[in-house]
Amino acid sequence: QVQLVESGGGVVQPGGSLRLSCAASGFTFSSRGVHWVRQTPGKGLEWVAFVQYDGSSQYYADSVKGRFAVSRDTSKNTLFLQMNSLRVDDTAVYYCAEGYNYCFDYWGQGTLVTVSS
Amino acid sequence: QTVVTQEPSFSVSPGGTVTLTCGLTSGSVSTNYYPSWYQQTPGQAPRTLIYTTNIRSSGVPDRFSGSILGNKAALTITGAQADDESDYYCVLYMGSGIWVFGGGTKLTVL
């Protein structure tokens, strides 16, 4: 079955960097776009970024544009989110989700990123 | 900046029917926005319910249905059950590789 497993979360100081990973299995990773979505503790969901199936194009929410970069390694069935210049309001659980028909199909269980001094 | 709107909270009786909506602060929601719906319980990842307006995701009971009602996307739950008590989120595709979530609706079944 489809499985997405996020890793790389942790505590980082404001202005720091962190790299999240999302290991995918159970579907043809090379044929699907993949999203990052985050959720501030106790709050709603926010779309963060999307990378096309072949990595040719990346798209970002305005709140992270210029600071975050999404990429993928098809040979390893892995998605990445490089987060730089982190701010306190980037604190959230970060989910990766398989993209299908303009929606978020399967979701991982998330990894918590805490930005705090 | 266009915001996606949802009712903050809603209540339904067991066995009852409830319709949650997903609108825009500017303009109307149509199928061109590919509205999708997600259910989330505390501590869990979201679960996909409906995509492309009205297609049920695999394994989703047919008491969940999606539609366009007037100028909004809608999620209707028919015959609500206790375990339907969750947060529900809609997402709209705004074009140019951008998606926007609504603020979510907290559904209470009592």
C-alpha cells in the first residue's frame, strides 16, 4: 500500500535551517507530483509547496517563497524540503502528500518542526 | 488576496444530514477550482474524502458527497455518525501551481 514517511523534524533556532525528507513507497513515485503541507499546533492546514512528478517545476506558498526549496530524488523515492531562514511562525507539523487530480491523495504522519530560541 | 472560507463550526444530530461549504471572499467556486475535502481527527494526519468536486476517495462511505451549491463547494454528510465528529478542510486549486486551504470546520455530532 501507499506509504509516506516524513523525517528530519526537530528544534531549531530562528534564522536556522532544517531539511525534511519524505520516503515514499507503494506507488510509482516518478509519475506523481508531491506536496508539503503544514499545520501549526492547534490550527488549520496550510499548503506549503509542490514539485512536479519529474522535478521540473516547483511551486510555493507566498509565506515560504525564497526561503524553502522542494526537491526530489526519484532514484531513492524521496522528497525533500530545505527550509532556510526559519521563523517562529514556521513552527508546525509538516506533512508530505501525494498529488493526484489536483488534490492531496495519500498523506504521511507528519514531522514536527519547532523554531524557538 | 482571496481567502477560502469555511464555517468555523457546525453541529449535527446522529442520523442527521449536514452540509459544509467552501467559498471565496472574492468570486465563486466552480469545478475549475477542483475542490477537495479532508477529514482530520486530533493527532492524526488528514484523510482524503472527496476530490475534483464530487469523486469519493477509495474506501470513503457513500454518505459523504461533494457538489457545487450556488457559488460554493459543498460537502454533505447524510446519516451522520458519532465518528464523523472531526475537523473538515476544503482545498481549492487557484491555478499556476497554487493551492489554498480553507480554515476548517469543526463538526460536532450530538
